[in-house]
Amino acid sequence: MFSSGINWFKYAAPQRFYALTGTLIPYCVAIAVITTIIGLTIGLLIAPSDHQQGESYRIIFIHVPAAWMSMVIYLAVAFWAAIGLIFNARLASMFALALAPTGALMTFIALWTGSLWGKPTWGTYWVWDARLTSELILLFLYLGFLSLHASIEDTRKADRSAAVLAIVGVVNIPIIYFSVKWWNTLHQGASVSLTKAPTMATQMLTGMLIMTIAFWAYSFALSFYRCRTLILERERHTAWAQEAVK
Amino acid sequence: MSARLSIPKVMLAIVRRDLSLALRRKNDSLSALFFFIVVASLFPLGIGPEPTLLAKIAPGMLWIAALLAAMLSLGRLFADDFQDGTLDQLVLTAIPLPLAVLSKTAAHWISSGLILTIASPILAIQFNLDAQSTGILVLSLLIGTPLLSLIGSIGAALTLATRGGGMLLSLLVLPLVIPVLIFGAGAVDAHHAGLPVDGHFYLLGAMLAIALFFAPIATAASLRIAVE
């Protein structure tokens, strides 16, 4: 059905996806470890001190990638949940569920590092700033998604109910993303933009981008791993799954 | 059943049925109203009866009280119909399910949000709000409370098939209604600060328009999952 000759649905079968991720996870872990070492070396040792914030800005190398991931993963959860709901694709629903805990973790890290960063620069751990508040709502959305899924016995029903919630919650993502533009509150504006020249030193930017790669690789590794567990759990009646556990 | 029923007629029939059910069980609507009044009366006791402070926090506080009161009655929006099988019939009716859902949500709003809105000026007097601020508060509640019912209906439908849905309902719905709260209470705050309030009402109106279209669709999808 595709002229390119690639069968896009090949890995939609849980068994093939299980095998594929089994090979991919070690690479993801390796990339995550290596880029974390490089990124943190650049970020903590090589990058210059900030002329305004001194050394305290260095938490940016964790904070910004985590904040990016928190939003990207939510979009991915909603996307895969929607695919699972619309096309009745079991694997897509499983992957959405596998992504959500990592997303919640990233949101938590973004909030936590943000508050640690806020203390020396703003003089407070928490303010009811638009971006902070909307990121907190994002954490509640993740928790709502996970607890709704957990509270419905029937797996397929749980997948589909949680999918509706994930899709509805997508409205929050543009609110977070544009919050620093729409409301002129305490949180600083975006330092990195695709359309403008960066306003930060090259080494800082390099460190941050390498750390972003690390976070991506980590998220892939963890969600693949979690997804494999879900696959085994749900396919436990099949012969191949019983074979795989042995 | 010989003649085909027209969609508006069926919708009106659903609204009337739900309203007469609400009238038979006045307890439900009245408890939401009393909850609203009691929560609002607790704030001066907890914070202190300083009139200027109370006038300052009144809009946000009344909004939060209205939100919690609406949450209280949301759980029963579909639960009774789900238990006695009416919901299965509703899914099978000749009219599109989102429209049936919209009628039920409208009935829910009339028996909860509208009553709270009507009661709010009395509470506003207790909190020393001037006439103009009260007018803005009532108007913001008038646009905002249907939003609470619409967004809440999604949560009510999603938690139908769950164990212990009450707590979960709040966890699902409250994050989604935060923008409504911000702009609803923000309108009165902006007026206090001498700023124009139009922007807040435009945003509330835009949210209402979007929710009127999308929320019944999402609710209908969730109901289908629940009854299948």
C-alpha cells in the first residue's frame, strides 16, 4: 500500500516492537550516558559564568531540557493515545501509557530545579507566575491521566478513557509555551529560539543542546523499557511472550 | 412512534426531564447552593473581617466557591442514568449523542451554575463589593459557570466506569477549569485596578464558544466508552 516499499505497520505489532526496542534500548542508554557526561562537563566546568546570575544559572542545563521534555512528552502521549483511540491500535495506547510517567517525572524535575533556581535569582522558591502555574497544571494532567487509567479495571476501556482526557488536556500546552509572551510575569522569556540568533554564549547553548539530546535518549530508553513491560503483561497469554520471559 | 422526532424537540424534552428530576430532588441543587453560601461565609471567619481585604478577595473567593459547588453536583450528572440504564437508551436515541449530552449539560447548568449566579449578588453585598463590581462578577459567572458544566461533563463521563470516582473527578476537572477561574475572577480584579475588563470577557466568551462545540463531543466519546 505504500509505494516506498517500507511497511510502516511492521512495528505496530507488539511482538516486533518488543524485538526492535530490545535492540534500541542499549543504544539509547549509551547515548544518554555519553551525552550526559559531555553535556555536564561543558555545563559545569567549561561554560563561562553568567554576567548577571553568576554560577546559579548552571541549573539551566537540567532545567530547560526537562521543561522541554515535559511538554514534548505530553504531546507524544496525547498523539499516541489519539492514534490508539481512533485506529484501535493497542501498541499506540501502551506506548502512551509508557510515556506518561517519564513525562510526569520531567515536569516534576522542571518545577523542582526551577524552584531551586528561583531562590537565588528571584529570592523565592515559588511564585504564582503564569509559566510556573501552567507547568504545575501539566503535572496534574499527567497525574490525572495516570490515575484515571489506574482506576478503570478493563484495560481497553482504561486506554480509551485516558486517551480522551489526554486529548482534552492538550489545550494546556500552548498556554505553557506562550505564557512568557502572553503574561509579563516573573519568569524570563525564552533564551533559545529557532528564528533568532541565540542570546547566550555558544558554550552554554552547546551544553544545553547536548543535555537535551541526553534527556531525549533517556526518555526513549525508559519509555521503551516500560512499554516492553506493558507488552509482556498484556500479551502474557501468547506463546512468544511466555518464550520471551524465560 | 410514528412521526419522526425533530432534534430540537428531543433536546428540549431531555432538558425538561432533567430539570423536573432536579425539581423532584431539590436536595441536590439546594445542597450545592448552601455549600456555596457556607464556603463563602467561612472565608471571613478564617481570614478576618477586615472590609477592604474582603472586598479585595471576594471575586476570587466567590469564584472558587462556585467552582467547588459545581464540582459537588457534577458526579451525579450521568451516574444515576448510568445505573438505571437510561444512559444506554440515550446513546441509542435518534439524535446525535453530543446534542443529547449538550441538553443534559444545559439542564445541569440551570440547576447548579445559574442558581449560584443568581445567589452571588447577595454574597457580594456581604463582602462590600460595589454595585458595578457586583455586576461584573455576575456577568463573569453567567459566562463562566456554563463552562464549568461543559468541561465538568467530560470528567463526569470519564469517571463513570471508575471505582471511587468522586476524588478522581476533581483531579481531572480542576486543572482544566483553571483558565476559567483566572479570567472570571480576573475580570473583577481588573475592574478594581481601573483597567478595562473587555479582554477578560472576550476570552471567557471564546472559551465558551470552543467548549460548546468540543466538550459535548468529548463527553459523548467518553460516554460511549463507558456504556459499551
